[in-house]
Amino acid sequence: MDYIEVQLAIESKENYIRDVLAAELGEIGFESFVDIEKGMQAFCPQNLFDENTLEKLLAQFPYEANISYQVTPVKTQDWNEVWEKHYFQPIVIGTDCVIRSSFHTDVPNARYDILIDPKMSFGTGHHETTSLMIGEMLKLDLQGKSLLDMGCGTAVLAILATMKGAKPVLGIDIDEWAYSNSLDNIKLNGYKGIEIKQGGAELLLGLHFDVVFANINRNILLRDMAAYAACLSVGGELYMSGFYEQDIPVIEAKARELGLAFKGFTEKNNWVAVHMVKE
């Protein structure tokens, strides 16, 4: 599948504008976003791209921002080369974890060496929310624990959990490309025991886990927290990210309604990952 790359120049005093714009672009078919200096790049399947729809969205954008754009076709076969040249550099998180792609060779040795060929999926570890969740997972003893990676993206969390001894591990993502990319990355790392499903919280009915990681966005997390709580064992742990520090009060209030005890959070550039335990 061929893609359209739209490079957006964004002039605004507010740091949340990119995230709001990405959410709205997702509603008209855009699948992946890369932050760049003074803006971002957004990628949409060529067959879904409509420039008139894009122009209407930008003209009606409800926040104070000056946004301009440039359109460039991107061939699917060129995608890994694009990542290699411009975006995806090896990532070291803590002292134990390296995330790299198959084209990286000069990387430090680490206990957890994860291969990710991201293609169009979110979750390389570059975004604050992914690195926060990886940092939380690195602290845990997951040996023999069942784990859910909700909104799995590239399956980087599911792969790390398996490396740390979690079993069984299930990854779920509503996006077809993320589903396919997750399967590719699991194979790339040589794991057969990770199950990946395409869909949403409706797939959790009747399932049970010791640990749940959910890295999505505030509104979806609030909507689906009841499903996460229902599938957690008593004493089970829920980690969530995809929102800002100022969103914590509403997340914590919802947690209390569902019998989840709020245990704390970690923060990076105002993004947070929260930790809760089912009482």
C-alpha cells in the first residue's frame, strides 16, 4: 500500500496542539504521526487521502494555531529506508533495554534487546508515553504473570513483557496496520507465545490478567477502564499512559469508582504513566 505524507508546519504557543490535530487527522484516515521541529509529519493511505477534506479540517480547526502543509507521496517499499535515514535511531531506556531496528548494528549491549521495524505503527519508544511505560515495565517482576498490552501498536511492550517472563501475553490494537506490524515484530524477535488480536475492549469479555498495560489516549482510557478493571485479578496492576499530568484527577476519580487504588505516576515532558491496583 502506498501512502501520502503530509508535512504540517504548526505555529502555536500551546504544546497540546499537535496532539489535538493528530486526533482529528486520525478521524479522516491518517494512521501515523512523527513530531518534527516546528510541526509534524502525518501519513495516510493513498486510497483514503482527500486533500479537500484535509483543507476543510484545517480551516475549521477550533484552536488558535497557524497551520500550513505540504503533500508528498511515499512508496511502501521505501518506508524502512525513510525510518533509517530520518527518524528511528536506537533507543536506550534505563540500563537494561535497547530498542532498535533490524538495520541498526552499532548499538550497546543490553539485557533486553528488542527489534522493532515500525513501518506505520506507533510505539518505537521515542514518544514519551511509550518510554514511560517501558520504564514502568522494567521495574516489575513479571515471571509467570499473565499480561495484556492494550493498544499494542508495534507490540514493543508485549515483546518486553515476554522477555521478562510474562506468560501468557496478549496484545490488542484496533488498527489493522498495527495488528500486522505487531505480528511481524514478534516474529522478528523470535517469539511464538504472544497472541495478537485486532479490535477493542469488547475482546476482553471473559478474560483475566495479572497485569494490564494500556497506552492509548485519555478519552478511550476513560471509556474502557471498566473493561480493564473487570479483567484484572484482585491485586492485579493496571498501568495507563497517553495523557497529561493535568488529566490525572479525572483518571483517579474514575479509578476509585471501579475499585482501583491509585498508587502513583511517572512523568516526562508533562506526559504521564499512572499505576493502579485492583482492590
